[in-house]
Amino acid sequence: MNQVIIYHNPKCGTSRNTLAMILESGVEPIVVDYLKTPLTRETLITLMAKMEVSVREILRKKGTPYTELGLQNKIISDDVLIDAIMQHPILMNRPIVDAPKGAKLCRPSEIVLTILESPLKEPFIKEDGQVIKPS
């Protein structure tokens, strides 16, 4: 894969910052608004394997039905957690970026710089005013 894919929520500042850094690096990514176009079960499982994370590590609690669904219960299986994400895509934390150098949950957004082929050439100013300097 030579393409960069961002699983993006345009309402999320971290996701917007991540997308902007990808664009600033000179890459035109495939942008998947995962709330409108949810990932398939297979894609989600493949991404988790590539990121070397468990499903619990990508679950979003804030602003989701996480507690209502009782997902905090540690005895709930990974299959049930994945089913919950399939039914409620908002449960997947974002943004996740899949690039030739790896896949990452980009929280904070500058984590994306570790998997992009081209570094930033200029300092990047995040929406909150934080400056990310080129490495």
C-alpha cells in the first residue's frame, strides 16, 4: 500500500489537525468519514493487528454509548466489543491513520508524523495554537 488512509471525524479537532498535518507533508490521503462509511469488521480487525492494539485500546468512552452498553465490564469479549463498534461506529476512537510505514491511533495528532514518508517542512500550528516543529 502506497496510499495514506485516515479514518476521520470532521467534528473532532484532533482528527482535523491530523488530516491537516498529512496534507502539509505533501500527501493527499484517502479520507474516510467512518461515521458515514463505517469500517467493515475485517478492516477493523486488520487495522488493530497492524497497530498491535486490542479493541479496548481503540474504544472511545467520551460522547459515546460506552457506559450505557456496559462495555466497561472487563469480562466482555473482544468479539462483542467489535460488534458494538460495528453497531455504533462512534465507539471507535479517532483518527486512525493507515500509511505505508504503519498504522496508528493519532492521539495526539502529531503521532501521525511517525508514520508519514515525508516530514513537515515548516512548523505546524494546531487548532489550539500548539506549534509542532519539523523533526
